[in-house]
Amino acid sequence: MTVSLVVVSHSSKIASGAVDLAAQMAPNVVLAAAGGTDDERIGTSLEKVMAALDEALARSAGDGVVVLTDLGSAVMTAESALEFSSTPEQILLADAPLIEGLVAAAVAAESGEPRDAVKAAAEAAGAAWAGTAVGVGNGDGVTGAGTVPEGPLETGEFELINPMGMHARPAAKIAGGLSSLDAYVTVNGVDGTSIMALMALAVRQGGTLRVEARGADAERAVRYVGGLVARGFGEIQAQ
């Protein structure tokens, strides 16, 4: 199994829509939506969140759950649900923007990362979006902006073969995987852990991704991106 994800939002439509989006990136990850009140108004429901947590925990087979929220009171509702859970040690609350954090977390979970790394992937995506960190994962989060690890520069250039080039799913796969590594990584000069920055590159089929990395996992980071590109991000149908 994989780490499961729960989305807590003030809107049932936002929660279900976010889950639908993330499911496109991570079809094997259990995603549960807990949005709106019990009578479908704007707000949050402790009962809905607890039910979503119970479902996600049951289907995670011990791998645990990471929770993402939208606004402040959703955080408080999620925290209350955590207090009532019989296995709170299996649940982590991520401090991350809902959409970008969820997509990064889903990709990390799809890759088989443990729940602390899934949480870190979500929060790294948020930090990159806010401009407070650039592509440095170390298992405890990311280092500050502009902090470049010492060590040799590892590089690689890879030609995109997937028909749609750099769109949301490839960007999410790159960002999600890199955010859990101890490396400072750029792709064509932008933060390798930022889904939005990677999408903004708009590299088409036949275009080149140049990966530069420093840090303990620098070589692994370059290999990771190269492997994704070589497999066409899973979008190439077998002949």
C-alpha cells in the first residue's frame, strides 16, 4: 500500500475537485475528501473529517495518512479530528498550499515514500511557491533560500519524448520526487521542486531539460529526472 491523503476544505466542491486533480497524478494513492458542512454549506465538519481519516487509515495498511487543508479553521478541525483518532501517530498534518502541496504529496506517495517524506514533499512545494526555499530536501523539510550545499555539480541534459512535453503531470512527478532528496536542484534554471515553475517552462516534445544539482543526493536527483524523461513520464504507449 501507500500513504493515504485527506483533503479538508471549507467547500465540498473544492475538496472533491482537488482530489480529482491529484488522482490524475497518482492513481494508486487513496485520496479522501472532507469538504463543507454536513448539510453542504461552506464550512468544515468534524464528523466528515473523522470519517475521511478512518477511511484513509483503513486503506493505508499501516503506511499512515497526510492531511492537507485550505484555511485556518480547517486546520483546527483537522487537529480536533486528530485528537479523537485512536492512532494519531499515523497521521501527519502538512503546512502547505492545498493544490500544489496535494499534488506534490500525491506524487511522493505514488512513488512509495513514507509519510514523513510525503509531508515534506507537500511542504517543500509550498516553500518553493512562497520563494522561501529552493529544491533542498533533507527529510526534515528544506533549507533556506539560496542555501546551496557544497560538493561537485552534477548535470544532465534530457530530451523530452512525451507528446505533450512539460505539463502538469510531468512537473508534479519531477517536483514530488526531488523534494524528498537532499539536493539543490534546478531544471532549466528554475527550482526543481516547484510544480508551477516547471510548468511555466513550457518545454515541448523535442525540447531539452538541463538538470543541475548539488548535495548528497545530487547524482540521484539527476538520474531521477533522466529516468522520468526516458520513460516519457509514463505517457508513451507501448508499441
